[in-house]
Amino acid sequence: MAAVSREWVEALVQDRAQESVHLDFKREQPSKKEDGRRELLKDVCALANTEGGRIVYGVEEDDDACASRIVPITGEESDAAQRRLDQSIVDGIQPRLVGCTVTALAVASGYVLVIDVPPQYGGPFQSSFNNQRRFTYRQGTINIDMDYNQLRAAFQMRGRALQEASAWRRSRLNHINDAIRKKRMVDRAWLLVHIMPFSALFDGNLIDLNALATSNRSVIHEHADFRTFTADGLLYQDARPGERPEEFARFFRSGLTEFGWLGDRRPSDGKLLIRGLTAAMTIRHLVHRCARILVELGVSGPAYISLSGLLIESHRLHYRGPDFDEQTPEPWESEMEPPMLEVSSLSELASSPDIWCRRLSDMLFQTFGLERCPYYDRDDTWKPPRH
């Protein structure tokens, strides 16, 4: 669908565009009364539960449900109307919609309002008003309540996302484990983080690898990465092709993303260590960086994020204690595969990564018997030790 603009609205009328599953015309904007707000939430919720779409307020339709003329909205300042609708949607639909926008477009003698609801992957979505809760969806050009089977299927889709993400994560860990063993690098532990957008698991759209490569000459280290196109995506690593890397980041064509690094990039005295501060810093830096890149490429919506460890047996966790450096005992497990975390939106991960990075780092320290990562305060504030 074309970008929201005055020209797009005028073309709807000129072409006599017809209402559809993804397009709804309204002659008047939602009123400030209870009925107006209830209708607004029902309409937006229906689009969210039906692959997204747009509601255009200020366009009249004819008997064939085709756009016939623009009826400019007046009587309320456009900025105030835009804020009112946006706040109603934020307050009245759960879970919160990702990427939903309300745009006021100036036309002769007034304005037109357009609500744009991108495809959502975290449903089903529920409208809530005066203790009345409804799950609606769009069938043809009308909005109706979801029945039991539809609700069950929508909730199962969320469960399917978890299954798909878990299966992909496990396949990647198996693949990397095999590669490590074939190259006889089995004496050192690897840590890996996976970012798995729901959209990458379902919609089949591919990210623009050329745009990614052009905008990001490096990901891991500033101006020091070696970048390589591969059959499944784009690889950044700290070693030349053919050499053994100690750190890498990979963007798959679907938008699925992983990065990994050796637990101890500075081996000393033959000791098998995982450096806790380095791990926490790497998680924080690359989660933030990779999430921002995905958002810039147009990937949106909820995602799973996970931390894993391969070949961690015989390793100890090295970290800075209150007074001096300390090391934990070796873990019981040979692999670390704690539960995945569900992130409400990639844009939130890109703007506030510490909420989730702290939990990933806590999982690493807990694997080695500690309560939590000492480099975060309990309010998720990053506080590395002073040298």
C-alpha cells in the first residue's frame, strides 16, 4: 500500500477505490462520546486481527462501497483530533499495537484523518471500553466478533511462533556446534545471542541485504569488520574469510539475526574461562546495534531474544567481585540454553535494550551459580566496575 499522503487520499476518490478487508472509509471522524470511542476501538482492533490496513476518516463512500468524495473534517483542531485518537488506541487495545499511526492530512477547508495499522504478529488483540472487552476481526467490509475457533487459532499462532523460534534456535546451535567440532575448536566455549522477529518467522518478506551492507560497513567493531555475503544472508566477523573468527554477527535474509563470540578471547595460563564483564558488554552492545539495524530495515513487531552457550563444560566464569577478581566453579551443564525472552517490539529493544540485556546477562551468571549479573543495578541501569 502506498505511503499515507494527501495525494494517496485524492487518488482513492479519483480511482473510486473500493472498501476491502484492509481499507475502510468513514465520512466523519469518531466523536468524543462513548459510542464514538467504542466504534473506533472496534474498527482498529478488527484490522489488527486481520493482517492490518487503514481507516480513512473524511471520505464518503457510495452505494457500491467506493470512495466518492472527500468530506473535510472541521470543528476540532487536527492536532487535537490526532492526539485524541492516538491516545484512545493506546489505552483501549491490548496487547499494545506496534507501528500504528494516526495522521492528519490537510485538504481544502479542513483535513482528513488516516489510521494506519501495520500487520501485527502478537495477537489476538482485544478492545476494552467501560469493562466491555471484544475481539473483533474484519470479514470483507464489515467488522464482527471472533468466535471460539478463531480465538483459539489466534492464540495458537502465538504458540506456533514460540515453537518456530525454538526450532530455529536449536537448528542454529546444532549447526554451529558441528562446525566447531569439524574445525577442532572444541577446547573453548562460545556464547551466542539470537534475535527472532515474529515477522521473520511468518510473513516471508526478505530484508534488503544491499541496503544493510551499504549503511553498515561494520557491526562488531568500528571500521574493523570483514563483511561477506553468503547464501543465507550477510556475515560480519573479526577475521578474514577462511580464517577462524573469535566474534561474528549474521543477518539472515528473513530478518532472523545471531551473533556469537568466544567466551575468553584472551586465554591465559591454559585456564578455561568465560569473562563475565566482556560477555555482558558484548550482549549489551550487539543487541542494541542489531536491533537498531533491523528497525532501520523496516523489521517491526514483537520478537524473541535468547542467549546460549556451547562447550561451556570445564569453564569457570571470571568476574569482578566487590574487592577483587573472582572465579566460579565449573557448571554442571555442557551447554547453556535458557528460555527465550519475548520482546514487545523491536523498536523498544533498539531504544531500551538494558531491560532485556540485563535478563540475558543474569541467565549467564545464574548458569554458574550466581544470583545475578553484578554489572546492572536492580532497576536495569548499566553499572560496570570502575578500573
